[in-house]
Amino acid sequence: MQRLYSLSRVALRMPPSYIVVAVLLVTLWMMRPNLMNVAILGTFARQVVPLGIVVLGQLLVISSRSIDLSAGGVILLVNYLISSGLLYDRPILQVIPLCLAVGLSVGLLNGLLVGKRRASAVIVTLAVNIVLIGLVEYLANGKPPGDVPDQFRQLYNVRLGTLPAPVIFWFVLAGLMSALLRRSVFGRFVWSIGSNPVSAHFRASRSNGPSC
């Protein structure tokens, strides 16, 4: 009885998302047991990696009591740059930094408007998202883009054992994000802002002030 009570307490402390995933896997196993193999589950996981990476970014934003609605527009613009044929002749080591620069530029714009100008995060990021979508519509002229270069296809299909490389990359990013939030001063400030912005403000003032 005591062990059952301890297990129930552990289950209640688990994030609800873990429980939802477990329920979905059990449901899938009961209804489609032939889908519960490593190859098919690896394919499913590989398809949700882009969304998982976006969730890591949103975790950082939401933990600081804000929100970013421009992620969809950034993904759409990056997909257009990769698949439109504009960068087919460029090596992958040039294309990836360019796509990262696009995301960083949009994030910097959002940060300046929200953090410095004190504009509403919902309005700013939603407006930026609409602008990015309109920009892609203008560049594509209403037509779907072309195809992804072979070098990206090959990178996407790499496997290390039974695990796809994108899934491993996702896990590595999640580990780095966890270490950033738990081990660094910046991460502790993010958590403190999310729990108590006033306390975080005074903590920052003490850490930046003259020492006694």
C-alpha cells in the first residue's frame, strides 16, 4: 500500500504531457499494434522534430512570461529559402547559417519591440508572422516552392543505429536547453522572471550594483 501511494505521488508530480504521450502510446498499441515498432516510431519522431525544436524555443519565451507567435512565419520563410531554388548552388554549410540568421533577425526585432519599446508581445509577434507570410506569398507568387536539395535529404535520412539523426539532434538541443536553464545564471533569471518578475528585477539590481 505504501509503495502504491509513493508511485501515485510520483505520477502526480510528472508533467501532464508525459502522461498524455503514455496514454497515446497505449492507445496506439491497443488499436494498431503493428505500428509499435522501432522503425515506424522513429519515422513519427523524425516528422515531429521541427515542431519539437519550436517548442524548445517557446519554452524559453513562455518561461519569461511572454509569447512568440511568429514561429510559423519564420518556418515558412526558411522553407521557402531552402526549397525555392534560390540557394541550390550554395553548400549546406552556407545555407544553414543563412537560415539561422533569418531566425535570429526576426527574434532580435521581436525582442527590441517587446523588451525595449514595451509593445505587446501578442500584437508584435502576430504582426511579424503576418508580414513574413505575406512576404513568402509575394516571393512565391502564389505558387508552391520547388524541391528540397539532395544534401538536405541525405542529412535528414541519416541514421545512427536505429535512431534518425534529426531525433538525436533534437535530444541534444533539449539537453543543452535544460542545462542552460538549470545551470547558468541566465537560466535562473529566466525562471525567476516567470515565477516572480518583481523579485527578478531586484535580484538583477543587486547583482549589477556595487559590491560592499
